[in-house]
Amino acid sequence: MKFHLLGDPRIIMENPYSRLNYFAWPTVARLKNGRLAAVASGFRLTHVCPFGKAVLSFSDDEGESWSLPAPVIGTVLDDRDAGLLPFGESGLIVTSFNNTLQFQRDWTLSDFHHNADDWLKNATPDQEYRLAYLDMITAEQEKIGLGGTFRVSFDNGVTFGPLHLAPISSPHGPTELHDGAILWVGEARSDCRHQLPNTDLVHAYRIDPGTGEMTWLGSIPDIEDTLGEKTYSCEPYAIQLPGGRILCHLRVYTANTELQFSTYQSESDDGGKTWSTPHRLIHPQGGAPSHIMMHSSGVLIAAYSNRLIGKPGIRLMFSTDGGESWDTDHILFESDYGDDLGYPATVELADGSLLTVFYAHTVEEGPAVIWQQKWKLDN
């Protein structure tokens, strides 16, 4: 498949006048009223910190300009990957997830191997700031917002209802099925696994947007050990094809990511109740996670990040046979500033061209921000 870029990549979400200027893990979609919406985790210090919030921006001119990001999900914890689903006539679901206080403390102290003397001598102001904030949060406050999270709007994102908790999460959120039902395929949150019916890592639920209630449908089978190590499935995203089949792409990795960090695919033909055993689509170190969308031409487009092979960047794969086969590893964007990047998502514009959002750094030591790249299929 051939395509060409439309202009240069540009930043669409940042906070340059503040130290809280790290943005990552975005999603983009077209609302039911025609506006574009983009979400991300923003107003952060770094990759892991307790200040992240799921923030939302809008564009009324096909991505030429964007409103300033505004928080939609802001718990006392680190609100991370932000997903987005327009549904119904004017509905919108924004999703996120967060980690425990202990996880965040351990991450902050990891450079010091929990050595108090090293901490006292070498802690940076950012690390001290993070720990001071974490020390302010009570166990009761942590419990209120811990896990997968989502909020629902019925007026295209102008107002939102209460925060709902979920036992799963995913980078890009749920999917609206042809019958109007909302399917969410997500990774089991470690603190919520006692709520799930089996030990598989990826599960499918239906959501009632009016009540926030979630009904378990089934799970995607875990993958057997590969390349001599145990594999882990996570960060899924699903799409329903015109014929009714549901495709789900998953990030699959091993503890030693030099062996496995790749994108796999599973299929369901019964609305998400049963799923095929995932099969690998790209090189074992080819990259993940993937976001799938269907172009008006019928071409399936999946964007994913590559961190291990060649120059880090954003890549595309295409399918013209309903996901039976994929034309992979097309380069959309490459970075000169490290491999802390990715989580792309794509939306079709009014003229048939495409807009992909992702996160990447602007300079070696600078924060990550949200970028967009417009592009077009050649045929």
C-alpha cells in the first residue's frame, strides 16, 4: 500500500509554560456532530508521576487547530492512557486507568534501590515533589479512583457524568458495534483480577453507558510461552467489520523485551463471547500497541509504534481482505530523541485523507507532547 504525507508533523497538545508539560498515550476520533476530539494523559512531570490527568481537546477545522486540553478524568492518582469512543446520537466515553500509590513510590525510588542514604544525597526536586504529593494521599482517597476508569457524556463532550470504575483498561477505549452495543476489550487491572471469572489477561465486556454497568462476555486466550519465555498480552483494541466479525489487536511481550514486543490479532464471530488464539502479525520485536480503523475505501489501517528495530517511530500496516493478511512496517514518523513514543490512533478526515496522533519528544531532554501527522492513501 502506498501513501504520502501531507505537510510536516506538528504538536497539537502541550503545556509549555509549566513544569507539568509531559503528554502521552493519545486517541483521536470524530464525534457524532462532526467535530474532531483528541484525548491524552497530560499535565505530567514524566512517564510515571502522580499528576497525570486524562485531558480532552476539540477541533472544528479538520485538525488545523485545536482547543486547549481540559481535564475530564482527574483522580488523586496517575491517570494514564486516554481512550475515546463516540457512540449513539451524541454520546462520548473517555477512558483511563491508574496505578497504586505503592507502585508510584517504588517507581520514584527505583533509581536508588530503596537505599535511604542514596536518596538523601541524590534525590532531585522532581522526585521529592512526587513523593511529597504521594504522602498526602490517604488509603481511602486511593480506593475511590483506583483501577480502570471512564466517564460518559451525552452531549458530545460538553458535560460528563460521574467517574465509573472498571476491572479492565485499554489505551484507546471501547468500540461501538453495529447494533449500538458498546464493546470494551481490555487488559485486566492487577488490582481488580479477583473480580474476573478466569486468569486470562484480556477480557471483553459490554457497557451500559446510562448506568456505567459492565457485563462480562468472554476473554481472549492467553498465548503459550514463545521464544523460551512467558508471554504477556495487554493493551488491546477491537473493531467490528461490516460482516460482523470483530478483530482485536494486542500487544504481546516477554519480560525480556529484546525477545518479544509485537502485535498479535484475535478474532470473534459471536459478538465478543469467544475469541481465537492470537497470532502474530509482525516481527517479534516489531512494535505495539496497535489502533485499527476502517477507511471509507474499505482498507483497514492499523497504526503502531516501533521502539526496537531501526529508528524509533510510528508505523502503519494495511489490510484489504478484512484482516486476513497485512501489509506491514510502513514508516509514518521517525524520532531522533529516543524510544519514549507511540500509542498512535487514526481518524479519517472529510476529504478522505487521514490524521494520526501519537506522542513523542521534541528534544533529547525535553518532555513528551502530542503530535499529529496528516497523510493520504495514494489509491
